[in-house]
Amino acid sequence: MTNIADDFHYSLLSLVIKKFLFYIVLIAVNVLFIEAIAYGFYRVKYGDYARHDLQLERIQAIQSIKQGAVFTGENSADKVSSPGASVREILHPYAGYTVEGLRPIQGCIEEPAQPYKCIDRDLRPEDLAMPKRSAKALNVAILGGSVAVGTVNGAPHRYYQKKLAALPEYQGREVTVHLLAAGGYRQPQPLMMLNYYQTLGAEYDLVISLDGFNEVAIAGSEYKWNKIHPAFPRSWKHRLAGGASTEQINLQARKVALQERHVGRATFFSNPIARNSATFNLIWKVFHSNYQAELAGLNEEITYFDASPDKPRKLQFEGVGPVYHFNNWDDTLEYAAQLWANSTLLSHGAAQVQGAKFFHFLQPNQYIEGAKPIMSAAERSIAIATPGSGKGGYGGWYVKGYPFLKERQQWLKAKGVNSVDLTYLYKDEVGDIYIDSCCHVNSKGSAMIVDAIVAEIHRYNLANPE
């Protein structure tokens, strides 16, 4: 009887184990099937599937929301960035605006008598020791808008440093990249940033300026809707508003809520299981694409709130800038291009006075014919937008303004400025590059910009040995 009972228990246990293994295999087969379907759907809709790039996309999304992509140089990023930082933009006496940078102190206990005890301020590069020139160091300043930010925070980790350090003329030198660019910056803001940091004592060996898009695209759009002088910072009228209406507050609240939700999603999809799953990566990509479209629409609503092309220019000087007599759009865009050229020439001079080499680059843009002729359906749907589409619409302004930029670029070269046009950098690229309808590119696109910049620096050094 004992043997029969033992055999029965053994058979029952064996059956349970077999069923358990069967269900495990069944689940695994279904998971693999779902993963294969998700992978195929991703390839059809979005093109190449690269887990590393998708994870980098999530990291960039978190960083751009948490840090605001303002004053976060690669070398100083570990010192100045922190989770939970406020993303509210505030006025800056020289740059026009910056990110507030307030953050809660972890583990701190609030006390009624000390209302600000548990709030700290993120350190910015200007709070740290300014880079000083030495034979063992190569100090690099990056000027420009969000595309310039992308060459530091959006390219592979420390890409600028690796590429510059690999040049024979810079081998053995420690490369420090000081990012003075920020989203929405346009000349003369980069010029002011360079002057500001040099005044604080920063000593640079190389100053790299990458810009040209915001200068004409934002200038035309902002003047049309808000009558803001082409030299004034983006959304300046709203930044100086004496009091915000309920509608304005609601728009900003919707934007903050949207950004906070997206940070939560990016954090979740960054876990080891999700980031290695085609299914989770497909879901993330859908979320991220929808987020970009919704954010662009909100930004457009905020920018053009209480504005109209026909609204007379009756605001005070501090809100819209010097008196500006509008004749036609060609004159306005030409004026904006000359402001850009004047500022670039002065940036060149400011760098040279301090003994730095200055390199200027006109950034790529997909709206110029032939600049990115090969686009997948997915990239085109993301990258190309028209005014009123809810996805941006700056492209039309840039197409009108680009000829004026090219004219002024020749003027800069005649003045001795080393200026290179990167508009057609992606003309032979078959893979997806653009990630929105403004001007922003993925990690590969940012790396290609850095490659072109470093190649030009090397070419110049060979032609002009010290």
C-alpha cells in the first residue's frame, strides 16, 4: 500500500510539474509571438528598431523636462542636475530666462518657523569654479538653442569630449564642455551668455556656435502674433505679464501635468524588463509621439494666447522692445538675419579677445528643399508641419528667411568668421533623423552634427597651425 501511495503522489506531482511547465512554455510562446508582432509593427510604423536609442530617448525626455535643458554642461551636469527640479522658466538678468531650479531636500522635515527649510536651489555652472585655460585642458563653450543642447545631451554620452580628445592636436588634454545653450535661445542671447561667463572668469579655448533657425523662424512668428521686437527673447510679452488670467494659468497647468505624466511613463519604460521588450518599446513610442504632438500644440496655444496678427503694437517697451516699424515680412526677416550676423560677429570678437578660437555653424533644417530628401513615411509625418497644424509651423518662416541667412553668412566670412553651413548635412542620409516638426534630431543626427563640427575644427587647425 505504501508503494502504491508513493507512486500515486509521485504521479500527481509529476502531472502538476508537467502542467506547470506546459503553461510556462505556452506563456513563453505567446510572449514571443506578441514580441514578434510588436517588433514587426514597430519596423513598419517607425523604421529601425534600436533599444539603445529608445532608452536614450527616454533619458533625454526626463532630462529635458526635469532640467529644462538650460545651463547643463556635460562635464558639470553631474554637479548641477538633480531629480525633482522645477521646470518653471523664470527671468534671468542677462539671458532673458532660465529654469527656476528649485528642488525638495530628500528626507527633510518641514517646520512652521522655517517655511523654506526643505527647498534647495540647483547649482548652475556660474555657481561653480569657472574653467581656466591650461596646457592640459581644452575648455569648450557651446552656444545656441535646443539643437545645440542636443549635440551635448542628445548625442552618445560625452561624444564631444571623445571626438575632440581623439584629434592629434588635442591628445592628452582633458576636454571640458560648457553648455551655454538653451531651448528657444536666439541671438543675441548666445552672445550675452558668452559675455556673461567670460565676465565671471571663464576662459575658453574653443567657442562653438550652432544656430540660425530660431533667429528667423521665431522672430517672424513672434512679431506676427505678439509684436515682439526680433531681438527680444521668445515669449517675452508673456514672461513679463503683470498678472496671469485663469486661461493662462490653466494652459500652464496642463503643460506641467502633461510633462509630469510623461516623466512617469519614461521612468516606468526604463526598467530592465520594459526597455528590452519590443512590445513595451512600441507602447512607449506611441506615448512619446502623442506627447510630442500634444506638447507642441500646448506650446503654440501658450505662445499665441491673447495674440492676433492684426493686434496693434501698443505694449510698453519692456514687453515688446524698441519701436519697430514693420514694412513687410521680407524686411522683417532680413532685419532678423542681420541681427543674427551682428551678434555672431561680436561673439567671434569676444572669443578672440580672450584667446579662444571661434567656429560658427548654420544648423540643419528639414524644410529647405534637398536638405533631407529621403524620408520614411513615419519621419515625414513627424518632421513636416504647416502653420495651424497644431504641431509647430515654424518651417514656413525658415524657408522665407534662409536666403537672408545665407547672404549674411557670406558677409560673416568676409569679416573673417569661420562659418559653415550644415543645412545639407543629411542630404544623403536614408535613416530617420528628425523627431519633431521644428528642427530637433535624434541621437544619430546629433552625433552627425558633432562629427561635422569636429572635422571642421581639425581642418582649420591643420590649415592654421599654432
